[in-house]
Amino acid sequence: MRRYTTLSALAVLFLFPLLWSGYASLEKPANYLRMAEYGEGVGTYATNSVLVSVMTVGGTLLVSALGGYAFARFDFPGKNLLFLATLAILMVPYATILIPLYVLLGYLGLQNSLVGLSLVFVMFQLPFALFMMRNAFESVPRELEEAALVDGCGTFRAFSRILLPAVRPALITVGLFAFLASWNDFFAPLILLNDGASFTLPVAVVSMTSGTFGTVDYGMLQAGVVVMALPCLILFIVLQRHYVRGFMSGALRG
């Protein structure tokens, strides 16, 4: 009984900010109308966020699935060193390399580009994603793959038809983390994007706090917070079961 009381109290504690934001945003229905018409329009900012999130999730899943499979199944010179070098990205402070990345994207012609921003997000997601996917593939019995090869499957077909379905929970976990990181990130879009029409939702919502003579339209601001939070909340609820299984399969080696 004490456990349920504690869990209920924690649930209320964590849900209160979201519920308060929802109440504040609905107190005046015009809040959402003003938010929709703010700047380039909330539709533009939301579309940019969706595009960045989709490219980030797709790129992260593609690279981490192939890389995790290679680290789990193949032996090659420098394998462990390369894996440790990838994990070492986590040791680099996020903010310290955004300016060098901005310069690099300029050389590549990707400054003020949603594609360039997505590539930056993919890079920062790779250490966690590769770690999860390598452990997930290592938890799949080699006999399953060997049986597919004996039955005439090639390496790629065995990978796509046998192994990927076996590590689906880990893929969902990696994709969910990549989505949350790219959807909610504020600092990278602020530094790497300089055109208002390219801004993502977090940058647009923060800019709503700059009113005339320093005033803040809290109703419109809370409406923006609700619009940002709802997709994350819905995805987490829908994928919760796979998310937990993915963490177990990716964090522990069988």
C-alpha cells in the first residue's frame, strides 16, 4: 500500500507541470490562435521540427543498426578501439563543438539547413544508439542467424529478415530517444539556424517570451509548451511496452 501511495504522489508531482500548462493555455482559447499566427506560423515551425525529427530518427536507426550488427557479429582490426572512440563522443561537452560544427557545415553547404541540423543530431545520438544496438544483436543467439544462412539466406537477407525483427524493441527505444532529443532540443537549432522560416518549435516557443517592453504572453507560451509536449507524451504511452523491453535487451547481454 505504501508503494502505491508513493508512486501516486510521484505521478502527481510529475504530471502537475503539464496539467498546469494545459490549464493555463486553455484559460483563454485565443492563446492557441495567437500562437498559430506567431512569426512564420506554428505550422511552419512544427513542419520543420517533424522533418528534423524524421531525418534524425531515420539516420540514427540506419547507422546504429548497421554499425551495431557489425560490432556484434564481425571481427576486424581496431574494432574495440573504434567502438570506444564512438562512445568517447559522450565525454565531449555538447555546447563546445557546436561552433566548429557550424563552420564545418558551412564548408559542406549545409549551414542554416534542416539536413545539416539532422546530421548533427544523428552524430550525438550515435554513441548511445550503437551501444544499445550492439548489445541487442549480441543477445540474439548466433544459431538463429546460422540456421538462416544454411537455409540459403545471404548475410543481408538474414540481417533484414531475421535479426532486425528480433531486435525490434531496441530499435524502437533508439528511435524514441532520437525523436525526443531532436524534437525538444533548443540550443543546436538556435546556433545552427539563422533564418526564422527554418526555426524549429523549441526556438519559436522560447522567442514567444520576448514581448513588447519585455512583457511575456504566458498563455500563448503555455499553448506552445502543450503543442511541444503532446507528441512526446503520446509516443511514449504508445511505445512504452517496447521501450522497456528495448532497454532490457540493449542494456544487458544475454
